[in-house]
Amino acid sequence: LKNGTVQATGVSANGGVVAVDGGGCELHLEDVTMSVADDKGGATSDGGVLYAFSPADQPAIITVKGNSVINGSAAGTRRFGGAVALAGGSQMYLLGGTVQNGKAGCGGNFYLSETARLYIAGGTVAGGEAVDNSQVAGEGGNIALCAQAQVHQFSGMVTGGTATKNGGNLFVLCYGESGTSGYYQYGGAVETGAADCGGNIYAMETPSLVRLDGGEVRQGKARQGGNLYLQDAVLEMRGAVLTGLQEDDTAMNGGNIYSKAGKIYLYDGQITKGWSKDSGANIYGIDTTLMMYGGSITYGSSDASGTTAGGGNVFLNGASVFDIYAGEIANGECNRSGTANNSSAGNVMIMDTTRMQMFGGVIRDGILKGNPCRCGNIMISGMNKGDNTYFHMYGGTLENEALPASTSRGHILGAYSNTASTDGQGVARIFDGDINYKGDKNGGAAQFTLWARRGYEENPWNVYVFQTKYKGLYQHANTSCEDGSHNNKVEDVAATCTTPGCTKYHCNSCGDWYKVTAPAAGHTETATAVAATALLPGYTEHSCSACSAKWITAE
């Protein structure tokens, strides 16, 4: 179909204007406008304007280019796909034009199920709305995908979607085939979505995958997870930019990312400028795995105050794991309004039974407001009986600029415990690396030292320093484990592509710790160029023969 308008005035169960039903079918739209006549027209169930179904091994192909417009109706009573529903093995290539204004219970503009594929290589998906109705509960304002469906975005825009529940722009719920279903971004932008959770993207349940190799996700608005909400799902970043919505108090926690039992792997890219009323302005995680192999987390700004909230850039609690091998965490800010005389952890705060290890990279220049303040860069907080929160440093750099003279306890790193016994401990152990204070050590009230507090009394019991080069850098002397009695070797652990090798030791006094003995090996990479086709731009596929990692860089 080329150069014209197609409008439906009647009603169909699936596909208000067109139903593409069968393997091998093709529909090509160029400079065509498709719509329904009014809110009473179109599909009563799925695909307000367009519906496609085909077997997985004989996909139906739909291409949209030029100035085409698929204009979903605003009825909002249909189940899935207010504008387009792709089922079975159907594939759509959005090369230009606009899909817009769809309204449905799930997938305001697009709904993908089974093994359907959507390729966005131009054009715009805009203004979709997912609403609570009698059938589905408001998820995926612009796009929703489930089962083994995939969305690949090379360029173009996904913008302005809203959802009453989850995923203002995208909702990802995958199951079945492990590790490949989900949303892949190589370029373009996802922006200005709004929802209760996951302003731009909401991904839930293993094996749902969000992989951001390029492009930008920006200015999402939500109560939890302004840009992205992970619930037992996986995020991989290799070069994209996540930019928070500035000066907005909508996000209670996780102005950029909120994760509940999610897994975050940051290889490259930027997570920046998240804002939140409470903790973790860039990343807030519960029972979350966060692995940082590169990239940056910067300029998060939280209004949290007190000893149980903070982390201008990152806040992790529950049984979370945070390992840093490279990259940068910088310029986080806590208690940004300065209205409370209390703030904790300008950059990173960990609580409960969270474990954090630093092998490389840099954490720097955390900002605190109010007095007293605790820990410009990292705070390890054991607040409740049974907590065993710890930070181990084996390499990398902690450093801070000079803090205002009015700031007390503005330490580079601190371990805080709220009970007088060994229960409820926040523990720091420094084995190697660099700790630098760039201000005047004798100027003003700001303290540059390491800091420990347990049972409401400052004492050294939960800060252990194993390197003589740090003598004088921390407040209190301690003798525990400083005589080398902790060198009870347990095993050697080989380096992998992304993690350094180490020798594991055990100590009855300080617990397990690791000494880095070999750098990460790096990927054994093979790159394969894939030529551009009539439908998609060219790109390069990368793979590692050692660890089976795969990623794509677009032209």
C-alpha cells in the first residue's frame, strides 16, 4: 500500500483495519495512514489497527516507511496492542513514519507475543497509553513484549508513553527460552515515559533481558525507577546513556534504576543525573547483583537524610552483591536540599547483608550536606541485629575533594554499627588500593579519615587496615589481624575474561578475604561485520570464545 489513507468504520475481534494471518504473508506500507473512524471502531480484542500472526518458521513480514502513520484508537477497552499486535513469528520493520496514540490494557501502541520481532530502524513510536481495564492492568504504554519476543532498536524514537502501572514506554515479561528474549538498544532514544514503576522501561522475571549497547534512555518519570525498573530481570550495558529527570521529586527511590532481585552488568556507558526524594538517586537495589566492569555512575542527587537512608549515586540493601573491577562512581550528592542536619554516603551506601568488593576503578568526590554527615564516598551500615554488611578493598582508588568546614564526619569511607555486640555490624577491610584526601588535612572540621562507629561509640572494631601505607589515615589504631595471622590460604581462583584472579584466605577474626594476584584476562574476541540490508542498517557482531559473551555495535 502506497500513498493513501485506509480507515476502518466497522469492528473486528483482532486487527481493526488489517489482519495479516498466515506464514509468508507480507504487508508493505509507504506514505500510508491507517486509522479507525472513532472510539467504537477497530479491534475489540488485540491490535486496534493491525494484527499479524504466523508460524515461527514462516514469519509474516510487515514494513513501515516514509511518512506512514498507524494511528491507534483511544477506546482503551481492548486487551493487547492499541495500534499493533504481533503474534507467533510475525516481524515488523519500522523504518520510518509513526505509530501513535494507541490505547489498551497492555501495550498501548505495540504488543508482541510468542517469538514475534519488532525492529526499529527509524521512525517514531509515540503517545501510547496502557490503562487499567476489565481485562489487563495498565502495562507497557508504548510497547509490551512477552514470551520469547524481542525488540531491536537501531535508531528512531520511543517517546511519551504512559502506563497506570508498569513501564511507561516498554514493559518486558519474558519466559521460556533463556537469556535472549527482551529489549535490545543499539541507538536511538527511549524518553519521557511515565508510570508508577519504571517510567521508561519495566522488566520482570527471568529470563527477561534489557541490553543497552548504545543510544539513550532519558527523563523517565516514576515513583520507583525513573528510567528502569528490574524485578528479577537482567540489565546489560555496553555503551548507552541513562539520564535521569532532573529536579523532579516523583521518584522515591532509584531516579534512574530500581532493582528488586535484578542483575545489573555495567561494561560501559553512563548512568547519570538521577534524582530521588529518598535513597539511591541513580541506582537503588534490594537483593540485587551489581557488577561494574567499566562505565560510570555519576551526578546522582538524593534528598535522603539519616543513618538508614542515603547513597547519592548507589544504595543497596537486602542480600545484595556489588563488585567493582573498573569504571567510575563520582559526584554523588546526599541531602541535596540541606534541610536536614544529617546525611549519609555521598556516593555509595550499603546495608543489611550486602557485600561489596572493590578490585579497581575509582569512587570519588561524594558530596554531603548538613551536620553531622557520614562518609563522603562509602558508608557500610549495619543497623539491625543479624546484619553483617561489609566492604573489602583490594585495589582501585577512593578519593575526595575538600569538604566544607561545617561538615563533620565527612570521611572518605566509614563503617557504622548500631548495636554494641557483633550483631548489626558494618565492617570495612582495606587490603590494597589508594585512599586520597585532596583537601587540607588540618583545615576545618571536615575529617578526611576512615571512620568506625559501633554501639554509639566510635571505636576501631569494625575497620581493619592491613597495609602499613595507611597508617595515620584512619582515626583509631587497631591490632586485629595486623600481624599477618590471617594468611590461612584456602584456594586459588583463576582470572576470567572480566574478573581478576585471586588467592582466597580465611581468618577466624576477620572472615574470608581475597588478594588479587592476576588481572582479568580480557575477552578472546571475534568480530563479524553484518552488511546493511534493504530493511536494517549494518552492524558488527562480537563474541568471546572463552566465556560465550555476545554483543553488537551498530554502524
